[in-house]
Amino acid sequence: MSNQTPADQLDAPITAENPESAVGVTGVDHVTLVGSNAEDTIEFYRDILGLSLVLKQPNLDAPNVTHLFFDAGDGRIITFFVEDGRQSNRSPQRTPLGGVHHISFSFDPERLEEVKQGLRHNGYRFNEFNRGIFYSLYTTDHNGFVIELSTDKYEIPDDRRGEVLALAHQKRVADGSEYAKGEHLKAALEELGLPIEAATLPETASGAGGL
């Protein structure tokens, strides 16, 4: 357990440099969620979102449970524990302490209208927001779990993402903005000598709302 107080935690530096730590991980291997049944899970994550189903096997800790592995499109893996007989329930979930609030998947900005039409056509409602440095659609899966579909306002190289965001944070703090915006992201890219490739996205609200 850390001996730091909450105030100390809030004063933690915002930086892309690797911190001194007890373990020192190298990346996210996979995230595992508890799903309902295999049929509904595959229908949403493969047939609606477009994740490839790359592995299916028993849960090694509970052989009566099936473990589904999906490739999110960049080699990052999302897995689900599912079981025959579990019923899907699209009622909104209440996230417990320590639970997963939502997962955000990325999409290409030029496909925004196509993505929205795909959700509508399959009966999935969504909210649409300007989130400052990115643009998001929020929907829920077949179990009421919140899914964010987001696209950056400016193209960010994957291997420089942390560096760009940390510098955008510094620029936000410097001008007293409440949250990071497109201009902070653009300024960070310029300072780092990276290409400025802006996405064409519509104006929309930045606030939150119910699905």
C-alpha cells in the first residue's frame, strides 16, 4: 500500500516518462469482462463493433465458463467470460467501486456517419459529444455496459500518444482551461515537430447525458 496521502497523489507529475515503480509493466496485454452468453457477446462485439474473434476456449479456472478473445483492431485483446444460459440485459449498469466504467474503442473520423448509421440500423441508441481533444459516441452493449467510440481531433502517432497528451496537459494548465481542447493538442503536436492532420468533425455539445 502507498503511504501517500490523497493530496500527494493529486500533486503527482503529469509526464510521459516512465516512473520509478515496484513492477514496471510494458503495456496492456488484455482486459477481461464478465459477459452473458457467447451468442449475444459475439453478435455485438464481432458483428456490430467489428472486433475479430481470435480465440475461444474454456476458462482455465472454471471449465464450465467459455473464454472469448477478441482483437480490438490494433492487437490489443478484449476477453469475456461467458456461459450458456446467462441472459443478456440491456438495462444500464451501475458501476461498483473497482469495476470497469466503460471501454473506449477508436474509429477513423471519416467514418463517423457510417458508424452512427450502423448503430441506428441495429437498434443501438447513442449520445454524441465533443470531448475536447477527441470526439465520442456513447452507447451500451447487449448487457448495458457503456461503450465509447472515439476519434481524435488530430492524428496522434501511437508511439507518441503519451508524450503528446502530457504536453497538451501542460498547455491546458498554462492557459487555465478546465480541460484539454483541440488547440492544446495541436500546439503539443507543433512543439514536438509532428504532422498536423486535423479531422473534419461536426460541432456538438461537450456535456454528459443519459443514454
